[in-house]
Amino acid sequence: MSSNNQDILIQFYLGLSPDTEGRKIEDIWQWKHDRLEYIHDYIQWLFPLVEKSNFNRNAPTLNPSVIETFRNTPQLKQRLGQSLLLMLNFYGLKIESQPSQGIKIIKGENYQQRKKNGLVGEIITIYA
């Protein structure tokens, strides 16, 4: 992947440029659950992988340089955390802070209504 494509992910996460569909990250963070459920090409932008996605070939990929940039940039870490909170809420989950042990993912207040999404049950089973 060229450094230009790597820059696209950083620029997207900083809110300075849109994804390939013209959406800024702040727009995606405002989506309601039904939109998150029926549109699927945003997830690879919020949580990119090292390898090319089979579901969104236009999404950027990670490499050691981008990973290091996220690790060393507080604003990027905070914004990645915001994406995580969005998706946890979508699945009916939330973060329980435990300073001595890091964080723990637990059922959220909306778990009962969100658990109809089959993936939520799988996530709870994995982490329970």
C-alpha cells in the first residue's frame, strides 16, 4: 500500500477527509442502529485490518507505520475509542473501567433489545 493510502486512513480518522463513499467519521458516529445494521462498508474504515478486506476492497489497510501512528497519537487513540463505543452500544455492550485491570466489556443497558442481533450473543459467549 502506498503511503498516500496510509495517509488517507489517518486523515479519515482525524476527520480531515472522507472515506471512499464521501462520509466523514463524525457522520458515521451519528448513525442510528438501523443504519449501522444495514450498511456494512464503513466497518473496515472504523476498524481496518492488515490484509485487504473481502467485503470492502476500497478500505485502507494497516501496516506497522499506521499502527505506530495510532499508538503514539492521543487524538487518534481517543477517536478509535469513540468508534469502539459506537459499535459496543450497537451490540448492547459497554466498557466497564477497572483501573487495576484495564477494561472489561459487559452487557449494556440496551443489551436486551440489541441481543436479537445474533453476533451479540456470540460476543457475550466469547467474553463471558
